Amino acid sequence: MRKVYFLQTCDTCRRILKEVNTANFEQQEIKTTPVTLSQLETMHHLSGSYEALFNKRAKLYASMDLKNKSLSEADFKKHLLEEYTFLKRPVFIVDNEIFIGNSKKVITELKSKIN
């Protein structure tokens, strides 16, 4: 399976999608087509934790004062299902590997995997 989860209004996501060859990828824009429980569980299985998928830079994270709360894996899961902005993006799934976020290291690893 080759799939990418992204946010169309995110400049970084748009830049990465142009930079990476996504011709053979199913693309899911997470604001218009939210991540389902099944999709989130697949990402969790590949990443090992819900926290790894969680965007702690989201404005909502600060406004909800989540940084000062002790969040469990169940809390991360709940927030990820309730609000699309909490998904660290983009998320690429290539075969049985997951690439989460937009760090240079992650994107470099992704490119070497798909090229």
C-alpha cells in the first residue's frame, strides 16, 4: 500500500507533495476526508504509538493547554480522531513502513524508500 495523509492548506505539505514522487500514492486530504478509526489503528500499528502521530505544534494543543497535562495513549488516540489538526503531517505509508512529519531526515528516508 502507498498512501499519503496531508492537509491541503498546509504550505509544508504542499511543498513536500511536489518534492516527492506521489504518482503511485493514494492521497487523502484529512480536513475533507477525516482519518477513520481503522486508518488510525493502521498508522498506530506501523508507528508503535499514537503519540508519535500527534502534532504537538498544533495551535489547538497550546490553546487546550494539553502540554501541561499528562496524556495517555488513549488520550492521544481520542484527540487524533476528534481533530484533524492533531495529526502530524504529512504521513506517508509505503508498503509496511510509515514516515511521519516533515523533518528533513524523514523526507530523505522516504525519498530513498520510494526511488
